[in-house]
Amino acid sequence: MNIYVETNFVLELTFEQEQCASCEQVLNLCEAGQAKLIIPAYSLAEPHEKLNRQRNKRRELQKSLNDELSQLKRTSSYTNRINNIQDMTSLIVQSNEEERHRFIQYRERLLNVGEIVALTADILIEAASCEDNYDLKPQDAIVFASIINHLQRDCPQQACFLNRNSKDFDSPDIVNELNKFKCKMIPRFDHGYSFIQSQLSSE
């Protein structure tokens, strides 16, 4: 079975969000050779931008907090309460480093087990069409065009596209297009893992 994933699969693991356990289980299945993981190259590059944006936003927040705390420290009655807030500013710095480390670890695992769909000129041309035909944002259009391109070349007997972008990908036109290539669109990672388990157990 081909399992196609998008940027949110990487982010779910990196930020340890609510469906990260299901993503980890899907990754484990692929590492065990029970399924084939397919990742658009763009979906491994895009998280860098997200991490950098979040790091910069947190640094700005930390600076603002530190500036305010410096003023509050001048009031003796606030001293004990300020200590607790300073723990929070330390967490902001620590979380940036931990998330960057997790991303590097998961990127290595994904590169080792996954097949990466290179971002080619043909895919960029197709992505431009997908923006208009499916009303997709440019980033989502690149991901979708990458998946369709791979499905056309690989012709798998069974496939699924796991994502957390139901607002854009879970549309009748996109579902129908994926169905032409025997690929099921699943807009939740936990539901995706359940589907994969059921298919593997029935083989």
C-alpha cells in the first residue's frame, strides 16, 4: 500500500500535537516494511518556514515579557510572582530548541524510509492548474500535484492520502480525482492509521 502524507504529518510529529501517536504508528509500519510512505519534497521543506516563523514570534514574545518583567521587578510585592513568569520565558526558549531537534530526528527517519517526490518543473506547472481547478492555495496545490504525479507514474493497487487539511483537500473534486488512482482521501491521521490497519489485516 502507498501512503501519501503532506506537511501536517511532519508538523504533527515535530510539535507532538494531538494525533502524533497515530503518525508515529504509521511511520513505524512503513519502517517495518508493511507499507510504502510517499512524501512530496515540498512537505519536508515547508516545516523549516513554520519553525522559523514560530521561533521569531516566540523571541519577540520573550523580549516583550522580559521588558515588562524588568519594570515589574521594581515593585517589591511582585517579586515572588515574577519568578513563576520567568520560568515561562525559559520554556519559550527551550521549546524552540526541542522542536528543532525533533524535526531533525523525524526528517532523518522520513528520508530513510520514505520515497520523496521531487519538485520538478512538470509538477510546478500542474500545481498552477490545480490552484484554479480545485481552488487550492499554492502550497496545497504543489502537494496535491506531487501526489497525483506519483500516482500516475506508480499506479499502485491500493493507496491513501493522509492529511489534516480537510478544509482544502476534502472536496468532492479532489476525492474523485484521487479515487481514479485507487487512492482514498483521509483527512485525519488517526482515521488513516485505523484504515491502514484494517487493510493490512485483510490481506
